Amino acid sequence: MKTILVILFFSFSTSFGQEMKEIVKSIYFGGGSYIIDNNQAQQLSDLVKSIKNLEYYEINIMSHTDPIGGREFNEYLSRMRSQSAIDLLKNFDIPQEKIRFKDFAFDAPSHDNSTWEGRARNRRVDIQFKPIVF
């Protein structure tokens, strides 16, 4: 019986393990905006449709802002960007309880905020599709 379980587990994990990898999609925003434009919404829709076995992924949203404006405004903006991404994912029939989010505001920049390009790249939401490990 143990041998059968090991074989079943091995075949299950290898059949999914080869296809399942972490996927990150970034959505970028204009300064002070939390609106997802139609082009980026369509790209996310296409990505979601292309993910096989989506039920075996956890979805994490990490929202960022540039440092323009005060802390209170950027925390609000970060939260609204997360909510826009959550609402869009729910439109693709992804249950909200499957989605986790973390709002960083301007506390975790990945690009140099002293340049216009860096600030533009920090105004984003990263949507991570992470395989669930059994």
C-alpha cells in the first residue's frame, strides 16, 4: 500500500511540477492613479486564461507607490491599487478568499525614486501566481 501511495504522489507531483512555476505580472499606474487601463486588464485576462490548474496556485498582490505625496495619501493609493487588482481578478471568477495582498506604499521601492523612470516603475501592483506546495 505504501508503494502505491508513493507512486501516486510521484506521478501527481511530476505531472503538475513540470508545468507549474511562479508567475509574476506587474500592472503599472500613472501618478496618483489606481485605474487599470484596458490594455493591462486584457493582458492580465490572457495570462489568467493561460494558467493551467489555476486552483493549485495562491495569488499574492503587492502594491507599491512612488514617494510623491505624503505617507497617508500613498498608503491610501497603495490600498486602492490592490483593490483594483482584486476587483479585476474577481471579474475573472477568481474567489476573493484565494487572493492575499500587501500594501507597501513607498516603503519597498525596487527602482531608484530619484529618477522619473524609477518612480514610474515603482507605481505598480505585482500579481504573483505561486504554486501551492503539497
